[in-house]
Amino acid sequence: MHFQGFRVTVACMALLGALAVGQRAAAEPPFAFEANDRVVLLGATNLEREQTEGYLETLLTARFADKNLTFRNLSWAGDTVFGDSRAGFDTAKEGFEHMVKQVHDAKPTVLMLNFGQNEAYGGEAGLAEFLAGYNTLLDALADTKAVLVFWGLPLLENHGHPLPDSGAQNENVALYDNAIRELAKARGGWFIDIQDSIRYTRPVASLTDNNIHFTNYGHWIFAQATLVGLGYEAPRFMAHGLRNFTMAPEVFFTAPLPEDAPEAAANEEVLHRLRYVAGMEGNYQLMLEDKVVAEADSVAWGKGIDLPGLSEIDQFEALRAAVIEKNRLFFNEWRPQNHTYILGFRKHEQGQYAAEIPMYVPLVEAEEVKIAALSQPKLANYTMNRVDADQ
């Protein structure tokens, strides 16, 4: 198993948990991705929307750049372990068969599953049926021999009137969350304790817009909570005592806050911040070649200075853009518009366009070449210079 360590240029590292992402020591070795893993994401609305947010996939791609991970997101809004949303004009049985075939076609080596949020509305009376359905799905996919990763269920937020109170439903969520934990154990899979990683108790920011579905900021938090749930830390804060150094990629190769992040969150989240431990008092400039990146006195540097606009940050955002474009192309391949007319019962009308669907494959692969290149952090060499007149 491999834990990606910090660069040796770091004199000391202080890891501060964000208000929304819990930090905890892993009780067991972290989840180990293998080289060239194909990671398939399968779930409902929140996971489907990750295709256009890109935070989860980009964070894992960058964090494990040495593994050359590739992703296929097969999630479907409102779906369940029974494949209900995929049925379309077909039967529920056929919807389930569609889901099983889609996963097989994607050839996963790691299967990350995010079901239960919708099924939990069935309460205790529906739990046995949910577990039976989940086991049926896993049995149908067992021949892929994919390593299983199960997300637990985040508690619903409570936005107040006119949305319903989430208290009663959260009792169901807790019940199903525990059942998924036990299922993961029985199946030899990894369980991501999302309730332990995502905190709703702080007075900082809402992560959903309707109690259930994540905002952009919620997706940003969910990605980091997933990393923590896999047994890795989500570092925020970096300290140097060296005059020449590079930024640690675990700290700076991280997405900036989304635009919808509340002001309180922006004030509290510690992201691209450098704390420099100066050897003596005075004013110091952080230099990138002949460019002044930031300047402050030793006291301010000791507390930490935010560093927006770093090339490392720009590279991460370029990577996320490539991930989102790849997801768009892949979506058009496996779930084309006018599916009913092209592949369904009305294909006698427009079925000739089915021949164009495979044309997306080389486009997806070309985008993945870009992703692989952008996932390798190009770390700049920085210098800290004391600039007092009497130095």
C-alpha cells in the first residue's frame, strides 16, 4: 500500500482540518489504488452531478497522479439499486439489466457505489428489500472482480420552512447508512464514512440547496470528504523554514473554493496559504524567478499568507476543465440524446445515428491523454528573500 508523502523540502507541516471536512487518523492503512485502475462511479443524483462539477474525479486524479487512474461516471439522477431511473420506456427489470450492462461495458477495476439516499425513504419497512436489491446488483457485477467502495449516506440538512424538517428522515438515513456499512464489511469492500467526514453542525455554510442535493460548494466538500474517508488527509496549511523550496502538491494542487462558497467558509477554509518560519525579524518577499508573488513582514508570514493565482492552482483548474470535457464526451457516448429514437423502441425512425456513437471513443481517449499530462504537478521553485534596508 502506498501513501503519497510530502516533499522533503517541507521543513514542517501543520495540518488544520477545515470546518466542513473532519480530520482523523486512519484506523487502518488507507485505500490503495493500483496502477491504471479504471474507477467506475455508480449512484444517483449527487454523483451524477459530479460529471459537471469535476471536483471528486479531479482531486483523486491529481492526488494519485502516479497511478494513472481513469474514471467512468455511470450515475443517473434519482436512481436506486434496482436501476429504476434507467428503465425509461422499458420495464423495471430491463432498467436493472441496462445498469448491469453499462457497468460491464466500462470494465471497472474499482467500483465506487453511492446508493441508499432515495431508498431510505422506505424507512425500516423497506430496508430488507433495499439490502436484497443491493446484493442482487453486487452479485450481477461480481464477475468484474472490481474492488468495491461504498459511500455511506450524508445526513440531510435542515433548511427550515418551507422545506420539510429533516429530523425524521435522518433517522432512516442513519439506519440505511449503518446497513451499508455492514454490507461493505460482508462484501469485503471499503466503507467511506461520509457522516464522519462531512460536518453539518458548524454555523458556516450550507452544502445543499434543498436539504439533499449538493451545491457547488457541497461538491467541493464531498470530494475532500471522500479523500478523508479513503484514509488520506486533506491538508490545508504549509510551513517552510527554507529559503528555496517547492510547494507540496498535496497542499497546493487543490481546487480553489467555488464561487458560491459563502463568505464565512471563504474566511475559515485554509487552502493555498503559506506560513514561513523566518530566521529573523524583517520584511520578506516570496519570489518566483523575478516576480514578487507576495510580500509581508515576518510576523504576518508566521501566521500565514494566502497565495491566490499560483501556477499550481491554474494547472489544477485546467485539469478539472479537461475532466469535465471528458465527462461530457463520455456522457454522449453511453447516454446519447434521443436514446429512445436511436437505440430504443423507436430506433426504426433514427436508428441510423447509432453508427456515430462509437466516434466519441477516440475523443474521450484524447481528452484522457490531456488529463494524464495535467495530473502531473509542475512545481515551481520559489525563493524567500529578506528585503529590509539594513539586511
